[in-house]
Amino acid sequence: MTEKVLIVDDEKGFLDVLAERMQSRGMEVTTATSAKEALQKLEVETFDAIVLDLMMPEMGGIEALQRIKEKNPDSEVILLTGQPSVSKGVEAMKLGASDFLIKPADINELTEKIKLAKAHRMILVEKKTAKKMKDILRTKGW
């Protein structure tokens, strides 16, 4: 099954190259050049993983991560940054980021992180579905 990924970065050239590299690895890729655009796309579509730049104008990656997690706590978000900071990495992980990588990320490492994020998300969705089914069966008395 193909991984469905949203890549968010304000650097258009970097975004295009990364998207192309992910597509060549068989992933279905959607891109956004701002956090605002990404949030709009997340209103109508779900993704196995979201690769999010930490430093963007208007709304940075930390704020975008918070908004994404508020709307859908099961979202798997991998933050990328060209300006690594231990405090930002810790903050991102506390807010629910799946991982935190430094640009330029090794493409094989990023691919692996995306696959792990998808697997983790699938487990969460399966658990929620099983709980819903159990609740329905309990309330219906079947």
C-alpha cells in the first residue's frame, strides 16, 4: 500500500525536489508552500504522514503542529529544520511530533520515518475502530 504524504515547506525548490524524490519511491505526495495552505488541505484530505518545515513565515511549524494535533490527534507529523535547536525539538516532541529531522534529511532515513509513521497511524486507527465496534455492540446488546 502506498504511503500518502503531505510535505509542507515555504522553499519551493526544496519542496519540489523532495516531493519528486518521495514520488520516485512510490509515495503519493501532496505539497503545500505554507502552514495555512496545509491546514486547508487537511480539512478535506487525510495523510499517513505530514512532513512539516519548522521555520516558515506567517505560521511556523510549531504552531502548525499544534493546530494539526488539535483537529486530528492521530496525525503523524515529522518536523524538518535547517536551523536545529534542541529546545525546539523537545517542544515539538512534547506537542506530539513523530520525529524531528535536520535538513537536508537523508532521503532513506526520511522514507523510513514516513513508513513508520504510517504503521503507527494504522495501529491507532485500528484501535479506535475496535473500540467503536465494542461500544456499539455493548450499547445495542447484541
